[in-house]
Amino acid sequence: MKLAITSLFAVTLSAASLSAAAATRTDLLGEPAQAPTAQRAVVTAAYARTIDITGGTKWVNVNHGEVVRFVSNGREFTWYFDGVSQPRPFDMAEIAPAGFVDHGVKVYVGLGDDANLG
């Protein structure tokens, strides 16, 4: 009986960990630059640049702390790259609205100007 309870606890804990990891993946990558509060309105209005995504776009380079507006086929979204530093590229589909890209586009996040290297 004790083994069954221990096993059930381990399975429950494992499932909870996976759910939490999936829920916070985009938090690690940053957040949509939308204005749910008056304080966030500044970030929404202050995107640094616009990147056009075309059928030939295979990757984009952005910097940590940068706010970027992405445009593709008349659709757009703005992303604030304030998440945890990303040592590896990730697929834009992880942060873009559903159907925004119809092919793989890798996002490379550099350290940016806010990195203290010295």
C-alpha cells in the first residue's frame, strides 16, 4: 500500500511539473507587448523596430530587452523579449499567434544593450 501511495504521489508530481513547464515556456521567451495596465502601455507603444516575415525568412535576430513588431501577410504581433536569456534559438511559432507563420522561422535572442559584461 505504501508503495502504491508513493508511486501515485510521484506520478502526480511529475504531471504537475510538466504542466507548469508548458505553462511557463512563453514566460521564459518573453511576453506579448500588450497593454493590460497603464504601465505596460509604454512598452506597447515603444517597439524598437519592425521585422517583415516573408516566405523566404528562415531566422530573425533580436536582442534581450527589445520590443519588436513582426508583420506577415497583413497580420502583426508585437513581442517584448524580456524572458530568460536564450542560449539556443527557438521557433517563432512558440510566440506568434496561431497561423502567423506557415514555415519554420528561428528566433535568435542576443544579449542586447542591457547585458552587463563588465
